[in-house]
Amino acid sequence: MPAYLLFLREAPVRDAAEMAIYGEMNRSNPRDPKLLPLSVYGAIEALEGEAPDGAVLLQFPTAEDARAWYESPAYQAAKVHRLKGADYRAMIIQGL
């Protein structure tokens, strides 16, 4: 059953240098073959409530695969820079 990892950036980037480090670390890590990016900072049209500043939606075959990618040492090392650079929420959403 597919699962989705959703990142919501709550406000504009506060430290572009940290976000650049985060991006470079993600690009330099080997790409998980189970990860399928569905939307990466695409246009957002809020239908209810306030839209986040940005959103990333990643698909994985299972929630366990999503959690394994998120908890991997490589992503955890990059995550430090994302959290220094901007305010985010992250969640795993179980698909149908």
C-alpha cells in the first residue's frame, strides 16, 4: 500500500545558506529507488485555510519505506540544515 511523505514549509526561508547545504546534501546522496517525487515546491492553491509557503510530496511503496528513508543517517544529517533554514512540518500519510 503506497505511503506519502509530506513536507510543509510554514513560512519563508530564514537562512538560504542552510537550505543550500540541505539541497546539496540531498543531491549528493544516492537516490533511494523506492522514492518517487510527486511534487517539489509546485504552485499551491489554498482551498481552505492558509497555504503553506511550500510543499514537497514524496511517494514510497509503504509507510515503512517512507520512515526508513526519513530516519536514514544520510537524511538525518541533511535534515539538521533544513530545520536551521526554515520551519517545516513533516508527516507520513498512508495511501489506499
